[in-house]
Amino acid sequence: MSLNNYRDEAGDFLNKIGAKNDGSNTNEKISMLEEEFNILKEVTNNPDKLKHQIYDMLFILFEIASDYKFDIDNEWDKGRKHKQEKYISK
């Protein structure tokens, strides 16, 4: 499945729960990411909790991508190409 599908899934979820999906609460979502990241650091020795934290963080990132209608697939491809050129193709 494409990353844009996950972005759209997160956007659909926000719409269904009546949450803002317009970028107006990005700072709040970044605060949520910081909280989730702190939890992530605490659970590194527990694979089940670790994978759940990664999911939580990804979902918030997909929410932000949905807010701004970012093309995540395109960004992933650009990032992959950049990493290839910077680290592997030397």
C-alpha cells in the first residue's frame, strides 16, 4: 500500500471523529509527537510497546501529512534517491 493511502486513512479518521484536518492544530500534534517520543525512549526494551509507539507516532505524522495534503510517496522517493546518492553511490 502506498504511504499516501495511510495519509488518507488518517485524514478519514480525523473527519469521522470531527477533528480539525486543516493544519490549524499542527503545534498540538507536534506536542503529541514529543510525548509519544518520550514514551518511545522509555520502552526500548519492550518490543510490543516499542512497535505500538512507532505506530502511534506514524499515525500522528500521517495526520499532519493529511492536514497539508502532502504527497508522501513523492517525498519518500525523493528521500530514497538522496540517501542513495549521499551514502551508497560514493
